Amino acid sequence: MLNNITVNRGRGGLGRPLEGTDYYSALLFYSGATLPTGFTSATRMQIANSVQEAEDLGITNTHLGETVAVAKAAIGGTPAAGDTVKITYTGIDGLETVLSTYTLTSGDATSTTTAAAALAAAINLETVNTGFSATSATANLLINTKGGEGIFPNSGTPYASTVTGGSTLTWTQPTGSSSTVLGVASDIDIMHYHVSEFFRLQPKGKLYIGIYATADVGTFANITDMQNAANGEIKQMGVYYKSTAFATSHDNSIQLVSDALTTANKPISSVCIAGEISATANVTALTNLHLLSNKNVSVTIAQDGANLGYHLFKATGKSITNLGEFVGAVALSKVSESIAWINKFQVSTTELDTIHFANGQAYLDLSDSTINNLDSYGYCFLRKIQDASGSFHNRPYTAISTTSDYSFIYLNRTIDKAIKNVRANLLPALGSNIKVNSDGTLNPDAINYFKTLAEQGLDNLLRAQELSDYAVIIDPAQDVLATSTLEITVELLPLGVADFITVNIGFTNALSTN
């Protein structure tokens, strides 16, 4: 071998967050499962700047905490040398896995007990390829399902066998009785999925990850815990829980939390709930979110329909949604941008290319009128668009009337950033003297001073094309001597969003000369 220098490239990535805090995001998971290794009952929140950093905290996709389903096959008949036993499992994806095809030898066929032991050994020889393993107890063959299948084997008849010869196999599918074990899915797999999807959309984001007990679902006080621990840095947050079905009361509770944080000058502009609607037979039964008054809360009900998100849906029996991708898309966007922008936010790879709703209904199976009705109810989901390849967001609604100034996520993000910047620039002047004229009106120098401070806070939004324009107005006639209060009016002219484009087209015998 020739002498050489070998350089091994790291796989973690730099994970450098972008400048500013617009992209600082959070995922709040409610779970009753064992915590990942990087979390404790006293340390419920951690920061990750990449998928690798999240995995270093124990948030992996290796099915941690899963209880694998166990099936039983009772060996009967009269085993004989030359009997062939083929054992199969049909999994979530509908594909059949052959665990083993084994022909009994004369040594295996002395009894049903030795036959069971031989079949278990044959299955274990293929574990590295199939993920399944087995043990035997007298004449019973006990098969451990491969990781990641969760609750899926608990119903139906996924295990099957084909026998030639005098042997028989009588199956007991995983039911939790007769030496079988019911499968329980891994919560950590779900966390890893959403974290990975977040960084797929925003690879340079900063992500606060919180894992809290399910008892807080309905109250959502842990949102405050996370924002306080983050020193008010979190700008958008996704909330995932599967212990309780989604209810509009959850929107209301989160808005109360959000209002309190805003009062404390630590607003979270957007909190998106992963709608747990697995028990909703048809999405037409969902209620109208625009009848609520929750400007900072959105609900996403989109879900992958053919890949990892779909697999997790089948493994858990609960809605998975696209929460990680959704928060990642918001974190990728400027505060003024709609994630419904077709050119910038095509969000599918193999993941989310086939799209479902979070109750398992396929997007393409629903009528246009049903899709339009869901949109009019203010739910966030993914859609297909004729003549455009990929998957796209509908408009990023919030759970408030469409006539509100805050009916879209980007409007909330824009005004919250403007407020934060103006407040930060004015803070040094709090408690300062204000010079007045002989008639008690504000001195022009004082007006210019405070106007300049406020304008400096808004100029960076203007430069970043996150505002169309602004105006700062200070009434010189206000009586600050009597009130010790200076009133400043800030008018914001936001950017428009081309949600609708109308083209008038037709034939003519002469072209216009405009």
C-alpha cells in the first residue's frame, strides 16, 4: 500500500445559527416515556444547532423506549426431517419480510421442542438482515418484532407461515396474552423525526428542545418555562402531544400563555399545535378555527403519506403531522414572508411528497371543495398544485378571524420584531429628561431624539425588506410635565403578499400600447 494521509470528514455539520434571533425556534414535546439521555427531570430543555447535536442528547431514531411486539407460534403435528417452514411478516409498508425458510434435519425433528429451537436459531441467523429475533420455550416459538413497528403488529395477522411436511404452526398474534407481548412505539423516534425535519428546512436554525410530562397538556405552562429559560429568545414554537385529542380549548389556553409572555416582553410570535386528529374519521368534521380569537396560535394537520411520517403514524396510531417541517419553514422565512410562497417553500423530498392529513386521509382522495373548506376554517396543511412539482403550504393562518390584522403568522412576526427593535432602542432613554418649550410643548430637539431612537429600531426591517415603510409620530402638544408619559405613534406599512394573482387574457385584433 502506498503511503498516504487520510482525512476523515465529520458528519455533524457546523450548526452555525444565522445572525439575529428571528430563526430561534423551539419544539415542545409532551411525553410520558423515559427521557433521552441528555435530559433529566431537572433538565427538561436543551439546545441543538444540528441533528447531530440532538442525537448527542439521546434524541435518535433507534426506537429507544419501544416495547417490541412478540408473537407466538405453537409447533405441532409430527415434525420430520425434510419438513420446510417459511415464516413471514407483513409490515407497515405492506411488504412481506421472510424471517426464515428452514428445512428440519433429522436432529431437529426429534420432537416439537427441538423443532421450535431449530426454527428460533434459523430466525436468529437472519437477524442482521431482518431485525427479527426469536426464542423457544418447549414447543413454542416466540418471535420479537423488529424495532420501529410499534403498535402495528397488535392487530390483524402480520405473522404467517407456510409448512410442507408433517409439522404444523399455530399462531397467536401479539395480543398481550398467551406469552405474547403488545407493541408500544417509541416517543423518541417521533422527536427525532420532527427535529430532523426542522433542520431539513432550516439547517442553520437554533432549536430549543423541551420534553415535559403530559399532565401539562391543556394548561401549557411549560411554554412559559421554555421561554423563560431561553431568556425570551424563542420566536416560533411547535407543540406536539399525542396523549390527548386536539381541541380548540388548547388554542385558547396557549393564547392565554402567549398573552402573558407578550405582557412580559417575551413574546412567541407563532405557536403551532400538531393537531392530534387520529380518531377523526373525516377532516370535514373539524371545527372553524377562525371563530376563535387566538392570533399567535396555528394548527397544522398535514402528514407524510408514504415514508417515515407515515410509518410513525402506523407505529403509534396517533397523528404525527409535519410539525418539525412547519416550524423549520417559518424559521427559514423572513418575518415578512409567507411560507405559502411557491418559489421558496417547496418542502418535499421523498418525505412529504405523498401527503396525507393527520388522520390518515390522503390529500388526493379529497374533493377540491373539501380542501377549500379546510382552508377557509384556518387549518394549516400541505397541498399539491397543478403544474408545480412538489408539496406546498396553504396560507399560514392563525386561529383568529380573517378580518384581523394578525390572521397570518408573518403579520405577527413582523409586528413583534418591530416592537422588539423599537423597545430595545428606546429603553436607554427610559427615565431620561425631556426638554419642553416655554409653553409646555415638547422641544423639537427632544422630539427628534426620540424619533431617531424609534426609527433606528425600524430601519433594519426596512433594509431587510421586511417592511414597505414606516412613520414615527410624536405630538408636540402632549403634556409630559403633567403625565410623565411620552406617547409615540408608530405606523407600519407591511409588505403585501401575492396570495391571489388574476390574469386577464384573451385574443384581440390589435395590441394595447401601454
